[in-house]
Amino acid sequence: MTLTIEMSDREVKFLNKMVSDMESYQKISSMEEAVRECIRMAMYEESEHMAAG
């Protein structure tokens, strides 16, 4: 599935910084990969909350 989204300047800066910070050790080299990583982190946190509940 392909999604097109609008992001604020602040969101774009955050993702660019994430790419820059994680490029060397997480192999995140694009904004698309950064968005996917944010989603993976959120899904992991959500599953932890559900398991603890």
C-alpha cells in the first residue's frame, strides 16, 4: 500500500534527525525507513501495554 501524507516542518526535521542519528548503527538511511521504525516502536510499546494490562 502506498500512502501520501503531509507533515509539518517540525515532523520533517525530527525524521531527518532520526535518519542522521541512526544511519550508522540502525541502517536507517531514508525518511521512509524512519517512519517505519517509528511505527515499529509504537507497535512494540502498544503490545507491551496490552500484555501488562
